[in-house]
Amino acid sequence: MLASGIDPMAERKAERTANRETNGLSFREVAAKWHEHWKDGNSAHHVKATWSRLGTNVFPAFGDIAITDIEAPQIVAMVKGVQDRGKLDIAKRALETTGQIFRYAVAHGHAKRNPAADIKPGDILKSRQKVNHARVDAKELPALLRAIELYQGKHVTRLAMKLMAMTFVRTSELIGAKWGEFDLEAARWDIPAERMKMRTPHIVPLSEQALEVLALLKQLNGNSDLVFPGERDPEKPMSNMTILEALKRMGYRGEMTGHGFRGIASTILHELEYPHEHIELQLAHAPRNAVSAAYNHACI
């Protein structure tokens, strides 16, 4: 083509333009329309991260191909390519987002079918073994709580462990708590969506014991916006390793983690026959069977 005076790159661009005129919009163009529609109601961080993942993982594979020309094998190749880079979770998200874009395309007349609907993650991706966070058995909980009361380390760390046991929130949700999130008179803790893993607001009812812990923390850290300010930098929350290290000092190395309080709560509440959906709601879980099974040892 060069010998004939033809620029191969210009020829390819002309072919892509001709294909778009014949077959409709490219996948990238439809994705942009979907993204503009989908972003309402989602956090700015999530919106930006989703578009970035498309640009890194999906668009290089078939972003400039007419969406009507894309078939399941091309999607499979893209997803497996992401997995081969060691990004299993991102591979699953890439498949999910691709399917959402195709559904949008079908709904708006840009495509007649969704080839991603024919693909299940389990058919093409490696499975990851579920690993439970270390935790003591429910019958060992009283001894752990007594050990926390006798903890010889910093007072704030002891109170953090007590509050975690009473509320069973995630470690990141606990250490990032701000006084403005609490209504102590109403005995309620409202964690905003941007601080939650599932990006939805979460309400934590506070027991009398939890209110007592918070009253002590208020005396210690009431001048800070943070309930648990860092020791070195009070403008930032305490380290997410603080509770884990405290448990190790208490003799629970490899036996208990901060996250373990959530598993203990799930097991005990199921044994007490509280409704499963209520337990999952208070754990701030999406309704996923695998997650529920990993936490609920009472079902095993």
C-alpha cells in the first residue's frame, strides 16, 4: 500500500468510518452514551473509576469496532486478557460493565442483541478460594471481651475494639468515623454512602453500652472531627492496623482480626434465629450467597 502511495493508517481509519456509517455507532461511542445516562445517582469516584477501567481494559480490545459487529468470543478474549494480568476482580467488573453497555445499546436501538448475556464469569474465569478472616469461636467471645477490658495499651484503642464488637462495622468504617455522623440522643450512627463499601448509606442503631463508649471517646477526642484521630497526624484517622496489632499483643495473633467481629456477629445472630435478611442488612452486605456463606459458620 505504501508503494502505491496509500497511507495504511489513513485507509484503516476510512474503513472504520465507513463501518460506523453502515453499521452504526462504535462500542466506545455507545459506552459514552451509557456512561452519561448511568452516572446519575453514583458517586463521582465510582463514575470516574468505571470510565477509567473501560479505557484501560475494554476499549483497547474493541472500543473502535461497530457495536453490532462485536461477538461473544471478542468479549471473552478481552476478559481473559484482564485475568491474565492478575486482575480477576477487574475482569469480572469489565464483563459486567460490558453487559450493561450492550443492554443500553439494545434498549436504545444501537444493537439487536447482547452477546455478553451469553457469558457467565464461571464459564471463562478462574475461581478464587474463599478465605474467612481469622476469628475466635462464639463460645470464646466472653474471654475475648474480658481481655479487651484489661488491655494495657492505649485507652482509645481499647474503646475502638469495644465499639467494633458492639456495632460489627468494617474496620475502615469504624476508624473513619466522624462525630457529625452520630446522633447520640437518638442513639443512631449514620455512615454516609461514600464511606461504605457498597456505596449506600448505612444506619447503625447504638446500644446503651455503645453510647457509654462514645461518651468516653467524646471526652478524649471531642475536640477533633474524627472519633479516632491518628496519634502521629490527628487530621487523619488511626491506622487500620491498630486494632489488629492490639489483638496480637493480647495473644490473639492468627486467631482474631478486627473483621472477625463481623463473622462472630453473623454466626451468633443466625443461631438466635434472627431473620437472615435483617442480619445481612445490618452487616451492610449486598445480597450475595457467597459472602453470606463465608460469614455464617452456623450454617455449616
